[in-house]
Amino acid sequence: MNKLPKRIVVVGLGLIGGSIVMGLKKRLNGDVEIIGVTKNEEIPLNSDLIIIATPITEIIKVLNKLDKILVKKTLVIDVGSTKKLICDHAANLKNKNLIFVGTHPMGGREQSGLSNADPNLFVNKTWVVSRKSLLINRLIELLGGKPVIISPDKHDKLVAFASHLSLITSSLLLTCVNRQKDRKTILQIASTGFRDTTRLASFSPKIKAEIVSTNKNNLLNVLSDLKNEMQIIKSRIEKEEWRLIEKYFEEGKQTRDNWLAHYFS
């Protein structure tokens, strides 16, 4: 099925949900009815597609609700930041009318809420899909995104590096500074580099904690890798291995430059 649905309902009207509603309305020109509801409002039952755009624990609650009330075949997707927990839960639901596909748009910003929603938020952004769905791919492409199929297990392992680690390190750096006696002066002289590096510290603490708790084991592995890298650079500084340090920085620069050129040019 790749025909556009007649009615799409988005549950959750924060940054992501609001951006989906705005983006679809902008691009579909009224050809499809787009309805946005908060997590506490009634979900219209005669929907063809339901997009759950709430925090992870709320996604589970909405799935449980839909499991009880859906009376016709309905495609349901989520846009949560972790996938295994959600997809495993959906697989155990009893209602055969609920056809679930897990997804995760790899686009956002540190400011949350409907007031920060943007109809172009997903343009040129990767959008992970847990399994093949021509309809979902079409909707993602309508929003400007690039659908990529990745299994829930692999998704959670990859985003631990690509997304979730940065949520931790941004707060870690700020907390480290905040524990210093001269923290006010440090922050006074800090400029754009510090601002850019700590951007994600402004992301919702509640949502960050939820992401960490639902991707615990993968993040523990990633933090171990980070600890090893920190030990390498610490050891080289102690030994005054300046050429090796420069080489280390050069490798990082090349990796980032190639990444930007390939995915953001």
C-alpha cells in the first residue's frame, strides 16, 4: 500500500509532532486530512494512519490504548528515539487491526515544544524505518527526509554513538565546568566553541533521561569506548607525545570533514 491515506492523525504536538503536522499540511495542500491531537485528547478511530509523536513512555501508553480501541486496519508508526523497546512491545499487542512500523527521524533541535516546530525540520535528514513500508517511505520523502531501513536492535546500537552519546557529553562538559571554583569566570570567557559543543545540554532533561534508560546497555558500551579514547589522549599528553596528539586530532578532523562533505553538502 503506497496510496496516500485519506486521514492522518498525529498524537503528540511537540517539536516533532508539530513539525510533521505542519510539514504534511504544507506539502499536501488539503488533499489529505491532517489532524493533530495531544496525548490526552481522544484519538479519532476512523484514521488510516496514526503517527505517535510523544516521549517513549507515552508511546507505550498510546499503543496500549490503540490496542484496545482500533476496530479497522490502521497503520501506526512512532517517532521515538529508541526502537527495540517500542517495537518489541508493539509485536506483543493482540489487536490485529494495529499494523505497526517503528521509525525515528534523525532531525531535531535542542528547543522542544510546538512553538519551535518547523515544516522543514526533516529536509535532507535521515529517517530510520524498522521495516519496509512504501507508504511510510513516501510520507518521509514528502517531508523531505531520506528513509533508511535499519532493524530496531541495530538502530539502538548505532544511535548510541550517532545521537545519544552527544546528549550525555554536552551535559558532562557543562557539569564539569559548573563544579569548578572559577566557573563564573570560565563561563564569562567561553565563546562559540563552548556554545556549539554544549548545545544539546539545553535539550529536555526528562526526554534525555528517558532515552538513556531505554538504551542503557548500548550506552554503557559506548561510554566504555569513550573512556578508552580519553585515556589514550590523557596518556599521550602525560608522555608529551605531541606528534601523536596532532595525528589524533588530524584523524578526527578528516573524519568530520568527510562526513560533512558527504551528508551535508
